[in-house]
Amino acid sequence: MKLLDHLTDLATIDIAIAPLVPAKPQPKSNDGPKSIGEAFADAWAGSIEAARYVASAGAVLTVAVAWFAIPAALALLAARRFRRRTPAAGS
């Protein structure tokens, strides 16, 4: 038992970790032109993707406008209040 304990104290384990490479999808055979259904499905998928990009751009534009509109509105409000409190130069 002492001999086995001593041998396991000196044992080492080597582990190699490597990422798995995903398998490439098999390309579809190009035996001819697409059917009307396949063309419609591809066009529909493309239009959905384009709508996602447009919605994303709209959200970014809304946030960007808010970052500029809020400080501009506060500056305009401060300018109006400052103008009302100062007496007219001709009076």
C-alpha cells in the first residue's frame, strides 16, 4: 500500500484541450434554376433581414437624437429664461 501511495504521488496527468471545428454544411446541388417557392422563401428571408437592419438603425437614431435633443432643449429653456430676466437695452 505504501508503494502504491508513493507511486501515485509522483504521477502526472497531461490534458490537451482544443476547440471543436464545426462541420461545414453541405452545399446544395445546383441542378438548375430555383423553383418559385424557393425563390419566394429566399426573398422573404432577405426582406426580414433587411427589416431587422432598418429597425436597428431606427433605434440607434432615436437614441442619438435623444442625446442631442435633451441638452439642446435645456439650453433653449435656459436662454429663454435668461432673456426674460434681463431688462431691455433701449429702456
